Amino acid sequence: MKFNAKRFINEKLEEIKKEAGNGGALVATSGGVDSMTCALLSYKALGKKAVILFIDDGLMRESDKKIVREGLKPFGVTVKIIKAQKDFFKAIKGKESPEEKRKAFRQVFYKTLGKAIKQNKVESLIQGTIAADVIETKDNIKTQHNVLKQIGIDPKKRFGFKVVEPLREIFKHQVRQVAKQLGFSQRVYKQMPFPGPGLATRIIGEVTPRRIKVLRQATEIVEEEIKELRPFQAFAVLLKDKATGIRGGKRFFGNIIVVRSVESKDAMTASVTRVPWRILEKIRDRIIEEVPQVIKVLFDITPKPPSTIEFI
Ligand code: XMP
């Protein structure tokens, strides 16, 4: 049966009312299309009984907080901001293995939400887990931060609250249709996917405030320069290795940034964007000039599979 966004919305409004209508719910949104869709569906279903939250964890891009605020404003939704940078950096400090990082992120993420749920006196968490997140985590490809029940974690026992997942059966392109139908601006429903653990999934090795800052700057440049191609997803990655170069006439041992851009429908497979040289060169020049810690810029030509889209 062809996906019908209008019917989906009506069904989900009923489901949310039934599952979370009594005790109220919290929805944490990162600005991404999945969590924004969830936030608005929840607000439409529960009104003031839905508390919409942005966790400022220090791992987001420059623009994310703005997208959350401005994207939801036309619908009369106010967003509460929780500052939790210190907790997140403390939790992932010293961790280098991708799975360890993801699990540490998941732990502090749900602990932060647990506290907020108590403070706001609601009973459930509504989150934007989509079908691809569930499939990949179940297949043991990687531990997506927002998959719990499906891998045997009982959120009620572990974190003390019930989890409702209205988008669990649909894929990214269908979420976009729902977001469009709900009336979001193109900036929200056409935007590239951005993972919940944010820039932390794009750092090989330790995640520190200083390394996040380097990656954040490079990410902004890649997004800006590649925008005209409208790729499914494009971003920068900071490697752990360093490389020798020359800066100011002297030997300089600097960071390496990888640029990745992929085309996909549902994020389950992906091909590499054929980025014209002029754009790659512009990205390279701007990163080298504007992010002085970086001395080498590479372009990733690997599809998924065998690579995943993100690096960790
Ligand atoms: P991979 O890297 O597995 O990514 O090919 C598939 C899609 O999922 C996004 N992704 C995540 N999203 N939490 C999220 O919310 C996560 O832990 C996570 N890991 C990957 C990724 O950006 C891509 O769009």
C-alpha cells in the first residue's frame, strides 16, 4: 500500500494520545527531521502536556538550536533548553572505541532525560526512532543511541520512564513526507540527516571540546559549499591521525579532515556523490584557511556497504 502521510498523522495522533495522554510526555528534539516531526505530532496530540526540549550537549552544530526554535515557533511550540555540556563531555572523556562512545552517549542522554522527566512531572518520553535505526542496531551494525526496547533494554527499568516511538515503522523519506504534511518549512523537512550523538559520531578517537570545535567549523564549511548539490548527507570527519605539512614556512603536524557526501533513499545503502572538483577545491581551500589546526583534507569515495555512512 502506498504511504499516505495524512492517514499516518491521524493514526499517530490517536496512538500518542492513547499511550501518553494521561501522564504527559517529554520530547527531546535535536533539530533533525525525525525528532522535529515527533515534537510537533506530540504537541498536536497532547497540547501543553507535551514538553519539548533541546538538550544543549555541546556536540551539536552551530545552527541546530536555531532550527529547533525557529522551526517550531510558527506552530506556537515553545522549546525548553537544558544545558548539559559538562555531563556529556565528562561521560565520553577518554573513550576511543566507537561502541564505547555510543553507549556512553546513550547512558548520559537518557539520564539527562530521566531528570527532566521528573522535573517536568511527566511519565513518558516520545522519541523519533525510525525503522533504519532499529534494523541496524538489531543487526549489530552499530548501537544507535535511540534504540532500547528492540535490543532488550527496558527503559522503565533502566531509566524509569516509558518510551513511545511513533515513527518506528517508517523510513527517512516517509518522515519527510509527514513533516511536509504537518506544515514544516523546507529548511526542516528537506534537511540532511544528522545523528543524535551529533558531532561525536564524526570524531575518530577522543571527543574533547577542542576537537569538537575544529570539526564544527569544518562541518559548517562542507554544508555551505555542497548545499547546491542537495546531497542526501554531507559532512566532515576528524581523524585521530595527524599529518605533516607546512604552515608559515615551517613544518606543521596538523589534523586531517575527511569530507564525505552520499546519496541514499533510506540510509540503508548509499552511493558517493560525484562532487565536482570546483566544489571540492573550494571546501579544501576554506578548511585549510579558516581552520588552522587542519593541514590535510581528504574525500571519501566508499559506498555503503561496505562502509556505513558515519565513521563510527
Ligand atoms: P550509518 O552510519 O549506520 O547511518 O550508515 C545511517 C543513518 O543513521 C544516522 N545515524 C544515527 N542517527 N543516532 C541517530 O539518531 C545514531 O546513533 C546514529 N548513527 C547513525 C546516520 O547519520 C545516517 O543518516
